[in-house]
Amino acid sequence: MTTSDRPLVSELSEEELLARIFPLLPRGLDTLLPPGDDAAVVAAPDGRFVVTTDVLVEDRHFRRAWSSGQDVGRRAAVQNLADVAAMGARTTSLVVALVIPAELPVSWVEGLARGLAHECGPQGVGVVGGDLSGGPAVVVAVTAHGDLDGRAPVVRSGARPGDVVAHAGVAGWSAAGLALLDADRLELDHGLVGAYLHPASPLAAGPAAALAGATAMMDVSDGLLRDAGRLARASRVVLALDGPATAFPDDVERLSHAATALGASAHRWVLDGGEDHGLLATFPPDVALPPGFRTIGSVREGAPSVLVDGAPASPTSGWDHFGGR
């Protein structure tokens, strides 16, 4: 360990560590009482609030050998901001519970705070508190709160036959980045590696989709086919998707070089790759899609299922926390 890694978490008190973190975190536009008391106070002008939570566990969701604290902070924020956006809401605040080993450099924790601020600050989202605990590995648990601004939430169960299926964001990039890291071939495409380390989500597209009349929507976090299947089952419909070359030509082109070098399939990355945090939505056929969305298929009557180019499809990979389908 070098002197640049000092101080360690074990060399500071909890109060001293918090004193380093709090100034790095954004207050947010809706925060009435920031961190410092037993709880924060956040405005809920709509009278309702959207709430979601996600956990990142070291060596399960990220590796410190690959990911800086800022990478993990950005990723932790985005996956929660995307869930709120997928309801058609805007995020107002995050609270973050953090488990950290004693030997972790304080600079890594400060980087995590900067990563949270990097994603939340431009969105007007406050990071308003949380909890600290010691433990054998880093665990980052984020809870996000959002406001619907008077709109009804956009849920997974609203798709109807005749709707169009649309997607906003990239597809397959994070999976390709992970494959490059696994193969130690970062030089092939640093942009794809970055898409895994700190994915970007089209957050503004969520509320825009709600305003445009989206009938169903969800965050694509576990792979397009896996999540499309969830939406199909919730709505009791068939999602008939175009093939990757038709629906995602730009993504397939971007992924092809890395896929060829690794002996992988750009099409499978598009269909099965998780953690891009794009938005999958359905819209009535007469609705103009909001900016950022592209049509990738249609909704049909039938037993809940997913078709790709007319053929039944199911994920061959994608993320599942416990290995089931």
C-alpha cells in the first residue's frame, strides 16, 4: 500500500469520514432539510412518491480491481435513477447505506461520493443521507425517491395489442464492456468498457414517455429479452420484436469489432446483455414517439411471450441473481 492510499477508513472516526463525504454530495432541488439530523426532509409536491432500492455488492456486481469509487458511485446512482424514470417520474432524492472494510482507502469512499454527485447533481437530485457500517466487503445500497408531477405512474401491465414497442438508450454495450474486461482486452474499445463501469441511462426519456402516453414501461437492467418477457407477462400480451440488425443497427455495428475479436455475438449482446439501463416502452400506434425512442416491434394478442423476427425467443443469458430463469 502506498502513501497515496492513506488515510484508511480505519484511521478516521465515523464523524470524520462523514465530514469528508457530505460536502461532496448534491443537496437537490426538493431537499428541505439536508443531512445532519436523524433524517432528511424532502418535498413531495405531487402528494405521492415513487420509491425503489438497489444493492451493489463487491465481487458480485463490481470488482475494485476494475472499478474506482467514482465508477461505483455513478453506477449505483444510475441504476436507481433509471428505475424511477421507468415509472415516468423524476427522482428527487437518494439515501445511501454503505458497508466498507476497514482497510479501504478514504479516497475510494470520497470517489464514490463524487460519482453519486456526478449523476445526481445535473438532475437536481439530492443525496440526503444514509448509513455507514463496517464489513468484509463493500456494499452500496441506494434507495431513490421520485415525484410523478401529477401524472399516473407508467407500469409494466399496461401494454395492449396494437401498441408499438419502443426502446430508448443503447443495447449490449455494458455486456460487451464486461466481456472486454474479462478478456483483458480493454484496448479494443474503451467506450464499451466505460459503458459497463458507469452506464448512462436516457433518464429524461422516462417522464417524456409518460407525457406522450406510454402504456407500459420498464428499465432494461437484466437484458432485453428477459425484461421484455417480464413486460409481456405483466401485460398478458406477445411482444413481437424485430431482429437486432433491424431494431438496433447502430448498436450492432458498434459492437461488431469487439464481438469478432472475442469470438462473441453482437446480436446476443444486444438481446441478452444487461445493465445498459435503457427504457423499454409501449405506445399507442398513433402516438409520436418522444425523442430518443425508436420502434423495435409491436404488441400482439396471445399467450405472454416474446418473438424475435417472428420466432419464439427466450434469454440465453442476462442477469439473474440466483441463476433461475
